Amino acid sequence: MRQLDSPEDLHYYEKLGYETFKIVERNTPTQILLERVKAYSERRYDGNLLDLVQNYAYPKTSWRRGQGAYS
């Protein structure tokens, strides 16, 4: 398994033989998960790469009501 960099780089890893990619860590809010999956499935992202690879300090607006950081 390979943790990815940018969605545009996905083809380089596939040429090396990687077939499984990690795009999230545990406890990623659902909305952020959906945005990451969309970016990597479309193989492009026009925003800040940090939005796709950041693994901490999610804004409170990312969490559903009643969902804790370590739910």
C-alpha cells in the first residue's frame, strides 16, 4: 500500500505496480473523505494539496453534530 501525494501523480505509482492506495486515516470526517475520494478518482484537484493529505486539525465544521474527534 502506498500513501499518495497529489491526485495527478497517481499514474506514476500505477506504472510502478501499486494497485492499492491509502487516501485517508482513521476518524476522517465523512465530507473530507468524499472530497479526497473524488479528487483521486478524477485524478485532479485544483485546491490546496494540504486539504487532501492533512491528518489533523480538522475544522469543527467538518464534523457532524454529536461526532467527536475520536468517535
